[in-house]
Amino acid sequence: QVQLVESGGGSVQAGGSLRLSCVSSRLGFSFNLMGWYRQAPGKERELVATITSGGNANYADSVKGRFTISRDNAKNAVYLQMNSLKPEDTANYYCIGTFGRQYWGQGTQVTVSS
């Protein structure tokens, strides 16, 4: 059983920064794709960023230039550095990892106040 565990969420004022981390409970393999989704209350789940095992990253237009995704293949971990945070970034953030199927973390809350 593979579990993904997120950490690093919290509350911050607009313009601030947070760094999210997500670590797999199992090692010995490497997720083909890792990434982050987010979901705000009353809104659909949104893809934030993804990164392949080779390091190719893609971002939603809403976070380009502000967020940076990275990963550590040896640790099966993915990170999301979030800078210049805005109130509209407030959401529950979920990490995902794909290896045969898609695995999801339990989510970590990010709240940005104006």
C-alpha cells in the first residue's frame, strides 16, 4: 500500500510564501509523474503543477512565475514552493503520484488572507 503524506500548509498573508512537501510511504520505485492539485470550497479541483521523473514541469497559468515544483526521486517526494501568494490561492492542496495508477495524498490546507 502506497501512501502520500503532505505537510507544510498553513495560514499566511497575501504576498507571503509557503513550501508544501509530499513524501511517499514506500521507496524502491519512482513515480512516473508527481504533482499537486488544489480545491477551494465550492470550486472544482484544479491541477496546479506536475513534474515528470526527468524533471519536466508544467504549471497552471494561474500560478506560473509564482510557484515552483520540484521532486526528489530517491525519496519519492515532491515539493511545491509557493511565493507571492494571493487570497485566491486559498484551497486544500493534494499531491498525486502516478505509478500504474494515480495515488492521492490526504490534502493540506493553505489559507491566504488579504
